[in-house]
Amino acid sequence: MSLLLTTPGPDDGKAALRFGGAELSRSALMAAAGALAGRVAPHRRVAVWATPTADTVVAVTAALLAGVPAVPVNPGSGERELTHVVSDSAPTLVLAGPDAVLPPPLAALPRTAPVLPSPGPGESRPEPWPEPDPETPALIVYTSGTTGPPKGVVLSRRAIAATLDALADAWQWTADDVVVHALPLFHVHGLVLGVLGPLRLGGTVHHLGRFSAQAVTRALTGDGTMLFGVPTMYHRLAEAAGDDPELAAALAGARLLVSGSAPLPLPDHRRLEAATGRRVIERYGMTETLMNTSVRADGPPAAGTVGVPLPGVRLRLVDDAGHQVPADGETVGEVQVRGPNLFTEYLNQPRATAEAFTDGWFRTGDMAVADAAGHYRLVGRRSTDLIKSGGYRIGAGEIENALLDHPGIAEAAVTGAPDPDLGERIIAWIVCREGVEPPTDRELTDHVSAQLTPHKRPREIRRLPALPRNHMGKILKRELA
């Protein structure tokens, strides 16, 4: 099977893409991408100005047809980051919509615009392109660069196909599904799962353009069957669903609600289930591994976990000495991964690629616990979320969930700070909920101690009007520190 479903079928005229009021059938998409692929084919790599538009999907599809690696570029990138991405990946062509105004590092490159077909009958289908070798690079996606300059993660056609087929199994995802989301198209969540998933399986992607509870209601009240989102989006839906019966009914009618890119706090799980009767499914992945685990659509409920390993994926948890830790639901270890979903290399960085692996296992830097049933629960990143206090290894995530369970807390983040006695002390950063009496520091520490254990209570409480977040809604803990 090719990476994209390109063979004609009885439903070839059904919608493949919806962006706002625009709609493209599969045959129209392949005709537009096929025409563009001929101009892409002579190039070694192409940059794609990844706006949330049909132009981006046509551009990426054209590169995949031609077997040329595409470099999705974040339109919100600063000049320094953009200059690094362009110089590191060295594209020789940029694909961007005809009205896009490109910044200098991209404007200096030759440019081609996708041409979207006019709606109507008579769409022509180009001759099929030969399928490249599975190890051919398909995408080069740059990391967020939290620990240095962003690294270009080379994702093969094999890795993308493996992850999408594994998710199809876990989610019972078929050509009948319409995936609704408002995710950016320069990351794997929005582009690989939210766009290439429906294109591989023969379904439809309905991109909302801009996220809002009203847009979600309209899309799921229509023919939407699956909603993809990040915790910030589901938090807003949880806030609104209790007072909005139309939204609650729309969410209840979806076949699957999927959250990813960061753990969804347990209070939001509970509020959404109370309002809609539906549970949100979580999955776990990262740029280098694509998807590793998921709660299965046909499995038991597992709120607060990211589920079990996907078909073909192997996971293990190891301690600082590299020894595997027990699956007892308590012992924290670093997640390491093997499987066909793994990236090929960091572009131009053979040393960083080699250092990321131990005996063929990719070291994710994520910390988790596993239970006897094989469900994984993430507790944070080794670099920012693992706190070593008083001889204990403590994950920030469980303390954050405990804080968010307090009715007076709207947002919470937990970090560690050097402490001469404890090694590290726990600091809670909170945003209080409007219209509710703010809790005292003592009330919050007692609240955490009652839910967890006393050694996990915050030693300091710091109050902010809002927590710093990136474009995916992840809290930027390094800015807090």
C-alpha cells in the first residue's frame, strides 16, 4: 500500500479536505498535487509554508507523490529560528499559497504556489506516481528547540505508515471517519495524524481554521466523527460544555474524542464525562517516535493514562542506571522505545542521533509509571518535570493534577528548585479561578498532602495571572524557572 491512498474508488468524489468553506474531493486533491509534484520532483528538499489551509495539504501531498522530503515551516517562527531551519535543511524551493508574504530567509528561495482546482465535474486524475522506497525521507520536522537550536527530525515513509496503521487498529479508524481539528500543520499531531491519517485511510479531514467551542459544535453536529485536540482545547470545552447543551450533545455524538501533545488533567476528564457521558482517549508520542501508545477504542477506560503500546511498538521504563523498573504503578522510569515508528536521524547531526539511542532503544526523556495491565501514565519530562526531593523521585504531573482538583485553581504547573536540605524543593505555580475565593497556601499544601503523600506537597506557592504556553498549549516551564 502506498503512503497515501491514491487509487481510484467508488467514493473518489467525496470530500477529502474541508478548510473553512472550501472543500476538495480526493480526485481534485490528487489532480492538484500531481500537477505540482512535477515541479517538486527535481528538488532535493522543499520547504512548505505551513499555514492552516488547503494550500499546505496540496503542497505536502505533492512532495510525498514526488518522493521529495518536505520541511513544514511554522509561519510564527522568529527570524533567528527560521534562519536556522532554512540553513540547516537547505531547501531549494518553497511551496506557499499565492497570497502568502514570506519572511526574508524563505523569500530568497525560488517559489511555487499550489493551484487549487475550481469546484465542479470533470476533474482529471493524473497518472499515478511510483511509490518510493519505504525508507525514503518523507518529512523533516523541527523540534521546539527547548534545549538548544531546533533539530531536524527525519521521518521516513515507513515510520509514518506504521504509526497511522497502528492508530487505525487502536481507534478502529476507517474511511468512514471525518476527523475534526484545529491543530497547526507544522507538527506531527496536526499534519501526520490530522491530515495524512485521513488521506492514507480514505477518510475526510475537516480543519476548523481557528479553534472555538462553536466551531467544534457545528462540525460534530454535522458529519464529524472524531475530534483531535490538545489539553488546552479540551480544557476550554470542559469549561463550556456544562452550560452549553448543544456543545455537550455534539461531543457526546462523536465516535472518538482524542487528546494529545501533553497529558490531559484528570479534572478535565471528569468534567467532560459528567457533561457528555463520553470519555476522552489519550495517546502518547513525540516528533522522533510519532505515536507510541494509546488508550484503545475497544479497550477498557483508562482516564489519566496514555494507554498501552501500539501494535509493533515496544516500550520499557528504566532507572538512572539503565535497569528496567517494575510495572507497579508507582516506580518512575524513563520511557525508551523501539519499533517501526522511530525516526531515521537528526538531520546533519550524527553525534546527536547516536547519543539518543541505547542498544537500539530511543531514549525519550519522558518519565512515566506503568501498571500491571500495561497502561502507562506520564509524569513529565526528565529535564523539567522529574523532581528529586528528600530522596524521592517525584513526577510533577501528579502534583499538578492534585492542584487542579481544587475548585479554586484554574491552571497549575510544578517545578523543582535547588534546596540545601532536600536536594530540590517543590514549587507550585498557580492561576486562581475567577469568581471563586482564592485558596490559601496552607489550604493548597494540605489539599495535595491529603490526595498524595506528604513528601509531594509544594514547599512554595507562586501565583500568576496566566502560565506561559507555546503554540500547542504546552506550559513553558523553563520560563517559570
